[in-house]
Amino acid sequence: MAIEYTEEHDMFRQSLRKFYEKEVLPYYAEWEKERQIPRSIWKSYGSQGFLCPWLPEKYGGADLGFEYSVIAIEEMSRADVGIPFSLHSNIIVPYIEALGNEEQKERWLPGCASGDILTAIGMTEPDAGSDLAGIKTTAVKDGDDYIINGQKVFITNGWDSDLVIVACKTGNNEKPHRNMSLIVVETGTPGYTKSEPLRKMGRHTEGTVELFFEDCRVPQKNLLGEEGKGFYYLMDKLQQERIVSALGSLLAAEKMFNEGLAYSKERVAFGQKIGSFQANSFKLAEMATEIEIARTFLEDLISDHVAGKKIPAARVSMAKWWISEMANRVAYHSLQLFGGYGYMEEYPISKHYQNVRVETIFAGSTEIMKTIIAKDLGL
Ligand SMILES: Cc1cc2nc3c(=O)[nH]c(=O)nc-3n(C[C@H](O)[C@H](O)[C@H](O)COP(=O)(O)OP(=O)(O)OC[C@H]3O[C@@H](n4cnc5c(N)ncnc54)[C@H](O)[C@@H]3O)c2cc1C
């Protein structure tokens, strides 16, 4: 069942559209070239109530439902830009809101909503990605502090972030899942440094970096939630991350399909529109079908999430892997319709093809999603 939108939702959508048209699109090509988004754009987005709209008013939010986050994600996709607003709003800040004590929430959340405090999350390490329980970064108690040592890699928005939630080992329990804790580290803390943004095949404006912790002393009051429960907190919050990721994949698929469809109605070869060759029209028919199936499934899942229903992890995993793989099939076949032009940077399909590739890898790879589903099947 699709979300039923009201006039308030439409107003929110229209103001987002204006924001992108006026404040982002005229400058975005330049930012993309520089691979850097100005801080001022975060503040402007925050001051208009678009960052973390779901946060309670006392922390600077507007107490709105998840459907407002969906609208914000849709409008960014429509504008065809990539700024990690959604990662901050829908994936990282929720940890602070759900797990933080009152002092932590008052310290960080208003800045997160205004755009003064930008966030990142550091789980992945050079030797531990899918196998999250295998991380090696340690946080050892010393007086009132933790001393953190270790390294994180591929951290989105790490470059601009003012604080990062770091997954650390805090104990010697034989079960590695019970040794993990989430600790907030603020930029500028001695012993905490970042690499230059990593060179990637796409998503150039997302400031992806490595993080280094060398005898980094962080007050114990920066621990989020209870010590030793980090792995379970991550597993819980990864559900919304995977829904957001599946939505990103679906929107990308729709965009690439529309590009391929429009081009195949214009481009002529052998005296006829390329879309009229049955090989291509069947391909487009297949893509349209897969997108429709994905939208129906995901809308059902999102409306349950908006209604606050607990969605089984296996169902979220199904959406995450299947829709991200489907979006990559659409990327491949839509680009193919463009022939050589699809390989040229000036054609948006070329950028979309590169950007969508990571969707089957991050937020839990396709293979990891299938292991979750298989476990649920009793395998
Ligand atoms: C652009 C980008 C942004 C990212 N942003 C963040 C971020 O903000 N924060 C963060 O913490 N991380 C981030 N990541 C990291 C991402 O989550 C990991 O890359 C991902 O979890 C996979 O881990 P890995 O790269 O170590 O691959 P590995 O875990 O080494 O996996 C390699 C391959 O083996 C497969 N594999 C692994 N285990 C199994 C298994 N049991 N069965 C079958 N196949 C298996 C995987 O599916 C994959 O295909 C980002 C990555 C990228 C590329």
C-alpha cells in the first residue's frame, strides 16, 4: 500500500524542490568537479527544516513521520544530485536519538538538525566489512576515558563530519558480538585523523575517507547506549539504512529507465527508432515490469515502517538485495540503449551507471542479505 500524501506533504515537497532549484542546481556541476559540497548548503538545508524532520521539537526537529524522509530522498533523486543529507538524517542521527542519554542528546541533536554538526558512522575496517564482529579497533578504559586505537575505511561524509560514531571492541568476551560498543568521537580530538577523500568510481561529492585512531582519548560519557551492546544496536538500526538504500536503488532504476526509454524513442538506426526493434522493446518491457514489482514491494514495506510496524529483517534484506541488483540490471541495459553516447560523461546515464554500482555492496552486500534470508528459512 502506498503512502497517502496530504497537502502538508506536498508543501514540504515543493519547498525542497525550490531549495534544489535555487540553491543547489546552479552550482552543483562546480561542486562535483571540486568533489566538495560547501558547509553553507548543509546549514541552509537545516534552517529550512529538511534535516532530521523526524526529530522531536525540543531537539530542533519538527516531530514528523518517516514519510517526510522519503519525500526528501525522492526530491534529491529528482534533482539528480548526491549530498549525504539522508545518511546523516536517516541513518546516523537516529543512533544518537535512540541510544543517547539526555546530556548527549542536548549536546548534539540541535546541531545535527541545524546543519552545524555533520555526522558519519565508522563500522568498516580494512580487514572487516561484511564480518562486522571481526573489527579490531579497541577502546580501553583509562580513568574517565576510553583510549581508542584502530582504523576505519570507506566512511561516507567522514571528510566533512564533526562527529563520528565508531564501532569499537570494549571487552574480552568470547563471543565477539558481545564485545562491541558505539563511541562518539569528535573531530579535533587528539589522536583522531582522517585521510584525504578516497578516489572512487562514482558518488564523488560524498567525502568518503579513512579514519585513524592512535591513542585517541575520548571521555567515557561519549559512549552511546550500553557497553557491549554495539553489535545489536547496529543490527537493529541497519534495518532503516537498508530501506533507505533500497529506495535509493529504486529511484535510480526509475530515472535510468526513463532515460533509456526516451532515448530509444528518438534514436534512429537502420531507418527506424531503436525502441521499435523487438530486442529493445522487450528489454524495456522487462525493465518496466521489474521496476513496478520493486515499487509495489517497497511501498508496502515503507508504509509498514511509517506506521511503526516491526518489519522482519529477512523482508528488508529481500528488498535491499533484489532492488539493488535490479537497479544494476537497469543501469546496464539502459546504458546499452545509448550505444557509445552512454559511455560519454556528458550523458547522465554514464554517471548513474557508476553511482548505482555500490548499492549491491554497502549497507550489507547482496550475499550478506541472502545469508540473513537463508537463516530465516532455517538453513
Ligand atoms: C562508497 C562506499 C561507502 C561506504 N560507506 C560506509 C560508511 O559510511 N560506514 C561504514 O562503516 N562502511 C561504509 N562502507 C563499507 C561497506 O559497508 C563495506 O564495503 C561492505 O560492508 C563490504 O565489506 P568489504 O568491502 O570489506 O567486503 P568483504 O566483506 O571483504 O566482502 C567481499 C565480497 O565477499 C562477499 N562475502 C563476504 N562474506 C560472505 C559470506 N559470508 N558469504 C558469501 N559472500 C560473502 C561480499 O558480499 C563481497 O562480495 C562503504 C563502502 C563504499 C564502497
